[in-house]
Amino acid sequence: MAIEGSLADVSLADICQLLSLGRKTGCLTVTDRSNFGYIYFKNGRVVYASILNRPDRLGETLVKNGVIQPDDFSRAMEEQGKEGQGRLGEILVGFGSLSSEELQKWITVQVEEAVYHLFSWNQGSFHFKPGESPDEDQLLLVTLSTDGLLLEGARRVDEWSVIEREVYSLDLIFRLSRDPQETGGVELSGNQRKLIPLLDGKRTVREVVDESGLVEFETGKAIYELVQAGFVRKVGERALESEGEGDAALQEHVRLGQAFYRAGMLEDAAEEFGAAVELAPSEPTSRFFLGLIDLKAGEAEGALGHFDAMPKESAKGLAVLRNRALALERLGRFEEALGALRQAEKKAADDRELILARGISELKAGDPTAARSTFMDYRNRVGKDSPPPMYYAFAVLAAAGDGHLEEAVSIGREGLRVYPTEASILVNTGAVLDHKGNHEAAEQYFLRAIKSGSDAPAQAHKNLGDQAFRRGDIHAARPHYEQSVRVDPSLGDDVFWKMGQIASEMEDTGLAILLLRRAVELNPENEDARVQLADLSDLP
């Protein structure tokens, strides 16, 4: 069950403590007007956190703290920009620029700082969605004790209430009034020494944070201490400049949209990305995510429209081509989908998931021979790893469609040893057994699929209905057909045609006409349904 409420009623620290005690897994999102942050939990421990407008500048932070050299950072950024490359931190480790331990340390610092900053929010709303996990392909995760974060967060909140008497805005500008390094007997902290050259009467506190590599709390504390000691004074506050506000607004919408998308708040994400494309119609990130949102909503045509509106170079990206292929596939434009996948494979020839996707498109395009060959290639590349359930479900159909029924059953049984309750493998393997004449075994597979807890056992019910229909047992067939269309109203015309026949045999002419009309709507070329509908419609 989701947990939500207002920070005016309960503090974020109390919410985190509750999630920790309950050993919860999921995503806690916090929103305050245009501010947005999120914390991911796994079994009650924090594994990731981030805040909008406080982007993770891992590379810059490492450079400014002398952990890596600027040239290493530039080289890693170039490498990351290539298609199919991974996370910046791992690239730097691969280059030998820093150790895995150092990387983990700085990732931990970033996550901790995001959590501490969120603890300072005392207004806005929160929402916890259980079961949500961060994208491990894009993010490096940590495992942090929530209790430790709560203790340090409480200390910082108390200390910041004192600091902000002097440093109440990141747009404040400070300068040295006298140099403490020229005053005998003054002992400076490392953070204070790092800030002194930056407090020049021109830089804002925000800019000092960016250039020093220190976090906001450390920067604010060091400035406060220097002010209290009489070495630094405030000289002004930088007002927001109108120049460049359009670009800033655009990026704000894009960042907020991405944050909402990661948290599963798709309506809010679509609103932000929509606002971004109003400012810049071809803005590639917004167009891409709007396409993904349309795909999730089943709007394949809309998704293609967004992908087509992207700049040409952006539209050639690996992720865009893969999702473009998915949209084309859903529209039945299989040859175009295969073309997009082949383009993607030219960019990432060793990407196994692209090979799997191509096999599925070949099968849906009506070429089981090509699909079977592609699935064999995919299986060889996987090696000792376990393929995903999707591979087994479609490889069964490809082998059967190419006339290799025993091979199809063998693939299905192998898949069920790994995924014993996977409905798609159960249904497809059962269908092959049914085709071979092993009806009793097929029936057990279909029943297992229904009992598996799957959200979509529609095909299993239809197949059981088909078995009963072939036996002439329309009373047994009818409830299975009804349940199949209740679960999936868009199920093919065949089930509505058979339901129409059953209704006709049971002398329910009105219902039969409605069902046969639905069959014709789904497939205007279903001549059997057309003829039967015409016959019933002519009855007095």
C-alpha cells in the first residue's frame, strides 16, 4: 500500500524511520512546489537518493577534490558519450583513474548529502510507492543505515538553523575583509583554506559550492565561521538575471520531468516534458520520454510522433531506435520495426537484448524460420546465464512455427525449470502440446498458468475454452471465453466469433449479434463471422 501525506503533518525523518523499522522496499518521493527529491529504500536501508536542481556532478566533484585529473574526466565523458557505454564512475575505474573503493566513497557522499538536504524540508508532500527500484543500469547504488542518516541529519538541521543566520541564501556574495592567513596564531580548517581564494566579492555561495567541490553544508559552515571570526563579510546578493531564463526554464522542465518519470509519476512527467517542448519543439530528451510515456499507455502512434520530432542525430540513438522498433511492432509494421532494430545492432552488435528483440519481431512478422535462427544465436550468446522468460515464451512459438514441435516442448520445459510459474511459457508450451494431440497435458499447463498469479491469464482461459469448444461442450467453453475477454477485452476476433456461435446455439440471438459484430470490428476479413452475422440479422 502506498503511503502519502503532508510534511506539515509529519517530518521526513519520521517517515524514513517508519520505512526503516518496517524494512520497506520502494521509492519515497518528496515534492515542494518546483522542488522534487526521492529516496530509494531496500529492506529499510537507503540505496539511492537525488534532488532536482542538485544534479549529481560526480566527475566534477572528483576533479575539484583532487581525486582524478581533468584530462581523465574529459576522456571518460567522451567514452560515456559513445553508444552503449556505461556509467561514468565505472568508466573512470576502468581507466585506472580511481579505485572502486574511492568511487563508492564519493557515491556515498552524494547520496548522504541528498538525504540530509531533504531532511531540511518542512513543507510539501510525500509519497511512498512500494516495490519501486532504481535503474541499476544507470545508477551506482549504496547501502546505508537509515538510523545513521537520521542522527547525522538531525545534527545538521540543528546546526544549519544557526548557519543560516549569516548564509541564508545561496545567491549571497561574500568577500574577505582581512586575510586570516596573514594574521598570526589563526588556525584554519581545510575547508576554510579551500574557500578563502573563492570569496572574492564576485562569486555567489552557489558558485563557491560548485567550484570548491564541497557540499552546501560544509561551505555554509566554513563561511559562517569566517564571518563570525571577522575575516569575511557579505557584500550583496545576486538577483536573477532575465538573460538566459528561457534556457533555464527549459532545463528545469526537463529535469523535473525526468525526476517524475523515475518515480513512476507519469502524468506529472508528461506535463513537464510537454511544457519543455512548447519552449523547444524538438528538444530531444523531452520528446524521447514523451514517446516512452505513450508506449506505456499503449499509444504507439503517439510515441512514433515524438520520436519523429527529434533531431535526426538524436533519433539515431540506440535507445530511440529500440523503442521506435517497439512502437512499430505494436502497430503491426514489422518490417519497419526490423529495420530499426538492424540499425540499432550496427551501433551495438554485441547487445544480446537487441538480438532477442529482433527474433520477436521476426516471429510476429510471420517468419518463424528466421526467428528460430535468431533465438538460437541469442541462446548461444547467453551461454551459462539464464535467459529471461520472454526468450522461452517466444522461442517455443518460433520452433513450433518452423515445424520443430519436440524442440518447442523441450524449450518450454527448460524455461519452466527456471521459471515454474511464468504464465507465458506455460500457455505457449501448452498450446504446442495441444497441437500435438496431448490435450490432457495441455489442459494442466493452462490451468497452472491461471493459478500462477499472473495479471493476464486471458490466453490460458481462451485455450481452455477452445478445448471445450472442440469437444462440443459449449457450457464448459462459455465461462472460459467470458473470463478471457473480461481480462483482455482486446483479445482477437476468434474468441468473439466462437462466443457468438455459442450464444446462437443457446438461442440468445441478440447477444450473438453483438458478439459477432465485435468479431467483425476486430477483423473485417473474418468471413465466417460476417456470414453468420448476416444470417442472424435477417431473422425476423
